[in-house]
Amino acid sequence: MPSLHIVEIVGAVPSDEAPDEACPLATASDRLGATRLVERLVERQGKGGNVRFTVVCPADGPYAERLRDLGADTVVVAMPDDPPWHAIQVLIGLIRNKQAAVLHAHLPNAHRLAGLAGGITRTPVLATVQGVQLDMPDLEVHRLIASQLSVVTEASYFHALGLGLSPDRISLDPFNAEDDGEEAAQSLDAIGQRLRQLAAPTESRGAAQARSLAQPLAQEIIVPSATASTPPVAIVAVLDELEPSPARASGFKA
């Protein structure tokens, strides 16, 4: 069974490694929560070899080294609030060439980058939101690409519901950067399970897109009119690949 490849995109490194100005949309507390969560998630979920991680972060240093020691690959790319084209290209190249199954973003700048690259490549995105409320960038990306959200406080969970977000796209996964107890472990496991579910859709994204293009032709092909000629072989092949039909198979034989 091939391993699941999760790309963690964290928009900052710990405050003692870089000044707060490097990530102005995030407080020092949010930065600590995001970086600790990624570190613990890699440590906990990366055991056993069934999950492999690549962490995209904005600077090299002790934090990136700790992640490497835990077995994660690390990619360093600039991550300002407005993602540069180079960063988008780097993440798209990583997704396509390393068969990334799901993106997990932390902090608003990372969510923006993940949203753009995930939208272009049709890769599912989960964003973990630190703090007691949703920031506008997180809300904008969520509504633009329908990303999934994980929030760490009840206040941010109810704030999201109050803004009209659908409950089936948000989960409450409490996390305290200073707590290594059972509740934190349960949250990490819940996040890991959610990432696995997002990475294994019931229908591939390519098949879903092809179905939406081909489906309007399905009825016409299944019940052809008296004057209709044999439907194009390519259309029949696409529909049979998406959903093999005995009726079509028997109805279109020469």
C-alpha cells in the first residue's frame, strides 16, 4: 500500500528564529501554536511509514532541522501575505511531481498560498486556524476554493458558524502549544484522520470533472433518437470509464 503524502504549509517559524514582522498577520502566540502543531503532527502521524510529510516553511534554521530529524522533507520558500508567483510555482511543482494528496495550511499567508496552488491542481486543502476568530484571509480563501477548516478554540468555531460557514466544513480540534496531554493527542489524531479522508475521495477529481462535462450527453447516448447515428466512440468510452453501463455496452455493439 503506497504511503500518503501530506504537504504541511506553515506560514512562519517560531518567533525566536525570526522577527514578528516576517508574518504580520499572525501574533506570536498564533505562530507558536502553528509551528508546534506541525511539529507534533509530523512526529505523531509520521510513525509507521504509512504517511510521509513535506513541510513548506518560509525560512531555514533550527525549526526546519527539527522537522528533518522527525523524517519530514522540508522546502523553504518565501511566504509573504500576497503569495509571489515563484512560491505558487514551487508548490504546484511539488504537488505534481511528488504526488501530494492533500495540503494542510497554517496561518493566513500559508492558507492563501495553499488555496491558490490547491485550486490550480485540484488538490484538497485543510487549513488550521489559530486564535479566537477567523481572519478575513482565511474566510476569503475558504469561500473561494471551499477549503476545509480546523479551528483550535470554541470561540473561533462559533465565530465561523456565526459567519454562516457550513458545519460540515469546519471541525473543532482543541490545541494548546504548551500542552502535551491526552486532549492534544486526540486532536492530532482527529486532524490526521481528516487529512486521510480528504486525500481519499470516493471519486477522483479528474473523473468528477470529466463526468460533469460528459453527463449532459449521457441521456442522449443511452436512448438515441430514431434518426440519431451511432454516438462517437470517444464519448461512449469516457462514460463507460466513469460508470460502466451494461445497457450502453449491449446497445452500441456493432
